[in-house]
Amino acid sequence: MKHPILKLDPVSDELYDASGLDIPDFSKRRIWIYDLEATGLDTTKERVTQVAGIPLEDGKLIDDEAFCQYVYPGDGIEISKEVQDLTGITLDMLKDAPKFPDVWADCLKAGEGSYVWMGQSVFEFDVPLLETELARHGQPTDLPPTLDSVVLATALLGPPDTRWSTSALLNKFEVTTEGLRRHDALDDVKILGRILIPMIKLIKEEHGDRVHIPANKPVPVKRHPPIRSA
């Protein structure tokens, strides 16, 4: 993926460096929060099963403009019981869903006008999975300007003992997931939205409403090692 708003440099299976990011007036930016569900975790082979997004603007989630769509993963594709139990998505639910290119085109349209797209751990999962799916369907792999909330949290809060997982961020900002289900794409974007609202307040009040990672001072970001099928 080309990252038009920052630079990413792999360091190891445990770390990557993020640098060259500068977003002034951050609280005034329209953010498209997005998430994917898939048939598994291997971004080199799995298929997208659900795409969701919702805009965040002026400190509020705009529920009326939320996007959510299941995706038909293709003939002969299976979903393990473990993944079905985690996401709640079964093949029967997907049999009449549109294919990935149509769903992704609709998501791009829904996210138009956003300054940046953001998701949790997107540089490790969603972005490479999207690149794989786009390439599979013979489409350009360029994506909208994208920022990972893990990078944002690390830049603002410093490195945690482990990593800035969703659970760690929920605890840090004392955010509840009441009424929402983890590992449902739409509920996951709403959960991240609840996290971003106090995070953006912190940016405005303590960082001059600017997110800045200089090119010469990269932020080391803790990550999950790549997951590949045996």
C-alpha cells in the first residue's frame, strides 16, 4: 500500500516505525472509521465477509451515515467454526450478498469527503487483506489515506507494556462497549469511535490539535507478528 500521509518501515515481527505524519486541526477533520471481518486471519489468502464504516465529525459519530454490508466470499470458500463463533457470520448469511468489488466500491462512496480513514490494527490486517482482495479481482490496490489507531495511540501515549490493543485503549479511556458486540464490523467501528472521541479531545487540549510524528523521529509501534497458514 502507498501511505500518502505517513511513512512505515518494518523493523521486525514485533515492531514497525511510523514517521512523517503531520495533521493539523485534527479535531476538525472528518474521519471515516472502518473495519473488515474475514474468513480467517491470514491476509494472504482469506476473504472479506463484512465491510463497515461510519464517519466521525465534530466529536460525534454520525450514525445516519453508517455503512455496513456482508460480502459473498466466493464459491468453495469455507469459514471455520472458530471464526463463525467469533464473528457470528456463517456462509448461509453470505450466500445472497454482493461480491467484494461491489461492496468496496459502495464503501468508498460512503466514505467520500473524509480527510483520513482510520481503523484499529489496519496496517497489520485490514490494509494487507484489502490489497489481496483488490489484486485478486484485478483492481488497483491504492487505498484512501489511512491511519492506524494503534499508531495514533502510540504517538500520543507512548508505547504500552504490550501494545495498544482495543482492550488496552478501552481501559485507558474508560470506554464502555455496552450494547455493542466485538468482532461485528459495524459494532467494532462504533467501539473505535467511542475510543477516538476522548483521544481527539486529548489531541486538542494537550497537543495543540495537531498529530505530528517528524520524519527524523519515528515512533516504534508494537505489532502482532504476521499470521500465515501452516
